[in-house]
Amino acid sequence: MAPLASRLPAPTGKAPVLLQVAAITKSYGEQRALADVSFDIQRGEILGLIGANGSGKTTLLEAMAGVLPVDNGSVIWRGLALSLVHRRDVIFYLPDGLRPWDDQYVERVLEFFAAVYGRSKSEASETVHGVGLAPVLGKRVSALSKGFARRLMLALALLTPHPLLLMDEPFDGFDLKQTRDIMGLIRRVAANGRTLVLAIHQLIDAERICDRFVLLADGKVRGMGTLGDLRVCTDLPSAGLEDVFLALT
Amino acid sequence: MSGRALWTMLLILCPLVGYSFFQAVTLYGEASSAAREQPALASGLSPLDGVLVPTFGAFYVTVTLLFPFVALRALGREKESGALRLLVQLPYRVSTLIGAKMMAVMVAWLISVSPVISAVAIWSAFGGHLYAPETLNLVFGHSLYGLLIGAIALFAAAISESSATAAIVTLAFTISSWVLDFALAGQPGVLAWISRLSLTQTLRAFEQGLLPAGLVLGIASATGGFAALAAIWLHPGVALSAKLMRSVLCVCAIGIVLAIATQLKTSVDLSEDRRNSFPAADEQALAGLRQPLVITVHMAPEDPRYIDLQRNVLSKLERILPDVTVRLATIGQTVVGSTSEESYGEVEYSYGGRSAKSRSTSHREVLPLLYGLAAMPIPAPAAGGDFPGYPLVVSGWDALPWFLGALPLLIVVTWWWSRRAPNIPSQFIEDGGQS
């Protein structure tokens, strides 16, 4: 079998490259969490970072956002190296499992974010209704269920103006119907010109929402492209993402 | 504001400050009763020493032991919950974030000081005398101390993964200051210099009505330095090596400013009784001594006479004269056994190539000796200006209902008010169901 790199498809070139991740390496002591990870993100797409737990998805998102120092590698924005201080100008990273400012009321947290990013009340209201947060605006963050806490985080991300959103496990904590609703919302966000990178370990969810995929295992990129591209790589013409993922990892 | 730490500390402060105030007022009243019978005693009754310093003393203990928990919460909660990763992505510099946190700490300190301010107001309502410059100077000193503790707490929160660790780091700073006070106070040489690093030393001058420029600069630079270190260590995306390098540069910069601060001798005596100054006529005359004055003290540093001499003469001379050098010629001597029994207790003053010895610790004897060395006439004492003293017989019991009842109730009500649910804007709840 040919080496993996030669089997990976080249960027399609259909959409302009927004951001390039170039040879990012990160180790925790002896353990290598990311090994020479490189890929492109195209403008307006929904890119899925797919991998099992511990494959390096969160580490990669944090490295891209600049909230985790890396050993090597760089992030290139429209052809120019993006320094740490400028990451926050174009990238917003939504971590997984956060319940920030938990002694505050939901409405105040949203108001704070809307004020920081100069969002009007109507924009804030639209976001609140978009993610279905209205019923819990008067509750403290600490009193929210897992699903509503996730919606709050999503609302915070949507209130930001950044062209690139990185989201870690955005569908965790949602049931099937809620997941579908949130997927619809994310699609509308992408349709409005924002680019999204979603770290997802549920392959069924990923297959439904993502335009392209980066498959990670043991901190290495094992495949990237559309599902069609990956099927070609694996010689599995009618396979789903699950089979493709198993074949490549 | 809605967190429990601040309000709990306020509730603890009420009885502590209240009891200190009660005791101070009671003792002051007893001393004032004696002054009624012997008017000469009245001049020793200063509200600064008798009421303000003891009342602020309870506040100092609370700020040292409890305020760190309030201050580090400003950052510690965000580190623990992971919200820091959101915070550093906001469109602000890290220094701006730390500046905002310092502002929050300052607001928390202002709220914390309210029981003490109420005690001062009650003292005034009782008819007690307050001299605004020395009172404000004392408040200013405590505010500098509070901000320094706050900055240390923020730094501790920035370098620690949990609030518990941050609390231990902060308390290590504050409590080790007490250790320095007890272990090294009165020691000569390097030990004396190390003992000056104690945080509690920051308040001593203000409690004596002094506003020393060097100390203010030193505390301000230490506060700024800890805040800068907090900013350096806050961002999780910066590599450890870069943080260490920046920290070294920051510590060097703080060290330079502190070194400059130690050389600043300028200070203003804001005490009403001018306890840190010689009489006005002497101060005017001494201002004419431009040559170096060398004072050699043959006493052990822990000798009470040396402490008297320092308070009554040396510190005042150092404030006025441009070039004073004080030498302890008794390194290795102790009060109970000196290497040269005959000279022990002597103080030698050398000025303009002449010298004279004295065993006195009073400026009334030392200053004429200095005038003699400088071949100057002894100035005539200026008339008036003596501190009259402010005796006041009043019962401290009257203040206790405020500190043990009304003020805690007011704090609880304010706490409850600060935790109330917000009014949800109508456009948020349109089509959105219940709120």
C-alpha cells in the first residue's frame, strides 16, 4: 500500500484557504499529543476534526486558538503567520464542558459578551432565540442543565464576530431533536459566511453536519477531505464515515 | 460582588472592628477621666493612637488573613472553571484584564473598609476629635496595604491551578511577614534590611502619621510588580520559558524601582502632634546643617534606649538633614554583656571635623550638642503650637448595637439585593416562553 501522505487528496482549490495549520507538534512530557499536524481550512466550510477520545482534537483546537503553547508549528491566516496576540482577532474557540461565571445569571453573561463585542440588543435577542435560551435567562449558570449550559456556550460563540469558530464537541449534552436544531443553526451560521471547525467524536453527527473532515488518531492526521475523497482513499466507494474512519485509523 | 467570600468577610469584620472600637473607646475614656483630674495628661491623648490605630488594627488582621480569599477569587474562579480560556480570547490585552481585576479588588477593598469607616463616623458622632490629614493618611496606608495584598493574591491565582493553592501562596507571603517581624526585628545589618521587607512594615509609618515618599513608591512598585507578574503568568498560551524570561525582567525592574525607593528620604509629617518632627524653630535651624553628620551608637540594637534614641532623635534627624549616617558600633554586643562596658550606651556625633558624645536619648539634650558642633546659636523656642490632646469620656457600649446588629443586617440585605435576578429585557422573552 502507498504511504498515507501520498494517498491524501490535495486541497480542492474550490474555496479560498482561510487558515493553514502547519506542522504543529505538541508533547506533554514524553507523550506526544500532536505530531506534525498540518491541514487547510477553507472559507465558509464546516470542517470536522474527527477522532476517538484522546486522539488530540482538543489539544489541536487549543493550539490553533493560541490558548495552549506548542512545541513547534505555526498557524497561517490568509498566507500570513498569525501571531499569538492576533489569534483572538480572527479565531474564537469554544471549549468543551465549560460552565463559566457560574454564579452569574444567564442574562448577565450574555449581556456582558454582547457588550464586549458591540452587539445590539436585537442581535443578542436573535441569538438567544436561535439557540433556545429564552426560558432560562433568569437562571444562574450553575442552575442550568447540561443542555442549556451547552446552549449558553453556543450563544456566546455566536455573539462573537470572529470569521473562524472552533467548537469542541458542540453536540454533547443534546438529545436527537436538539442536535438537529443546533445543526440547522450551525448550517445557517456557515451560510452567512463564517467558517467552523467542529471537534466531534460522534461520527454520525459529524457525517450529517461537516463538509470536510480531518481524521486524527494518536495525534497524527490519518486522512482529510470530503467523505467522497476519503472513500476514494480507502477504496470503499459506498462506505459511511464510520467505516472510512476505521479503515484509516 | 455576588460571591460569598466578600460578604462573609464583611460579616466577620463587623464584630472584630466593633469590639476593637469598643475597647479603644473605653480605654480612651478611662484615660480621659484621669486627664480631667490631671490636665497635664491630656496632651498624651491622641485619637490617632487611642482610637484610630487600634480600630484599623482589627481591619489589618482581617485584610491579612481573609482579604486574599476575596481577591484571588477575582481570577481563581475563572482558572478553576476554565473560563480563563474565554477570558484571554476577549478583545483586550492581558494587562487590561489584570487592570480590570485590580479595579475589582480595589472596589472589594472599599466595600471591606466600610465597617471601619463607620467606626470613624461613630467616633466623630460621639464628639471625638479627628484630624483630617492624619486620618486620611492612615486610610491611605491601609489602602496601599490592601492593594498590595490584592496584587499578591492575583499573582498567586495566576500561577496556581486551584484557588486553594493560590490561598496558600498568598498566606505564605502575609504570614511570613509576621515571622520576619518577630524573628528579625531590631537585628542589625542585612537582617534589618530583610526585616523591612515585611508587609506589616508598610503600615508602621502611616500609623505614626508619616507619609514617606520612598515607602509609597516602594509599595506602589511592589503592587504594580505583582500585577505585572500576574499578567505574565495569566495567558495559558505562552510557553513556560517565555514566562520565566519575562518574569526575570519584571523582577529586575521591580528591584531597581525598590532600590530607588529606599534612597528616597522625603516624608511629610501629617500627625497633629508633630511627633515625627522636632519643634519648628529647631527644624528651621537644623535645615542649615549641610555637611555630613555621622552618628556612632554604642548600643545593642534591641536596647530600649536605642529604640528611644531612634524614635526621638535619629529618625527625625534623618528626615531633616540631607546627609546623616548612623553606625551601630556594637555588632556582637548585647544588652546584658558588651565587649566594652565603659563606652556602652554612648552616642558619638561627628560634624564638620568635630565630635561630641552623649548618653541622652532626648532631643532636648542632643540638639544643643549638635548646635555646638556646628557653631550655631541655639534657636529660641517658638511660642504656642503645643499639642493640647483631646480627652473624651464616652461609653463604647453605645456603638455595639451598630456593629453587632444593624451593620450585619444591612450587609445581609445588601448581599441579598446584589444577588437578585436581573430584569430580562422584553425583546429577549418575546416568543421565548417563560423567563
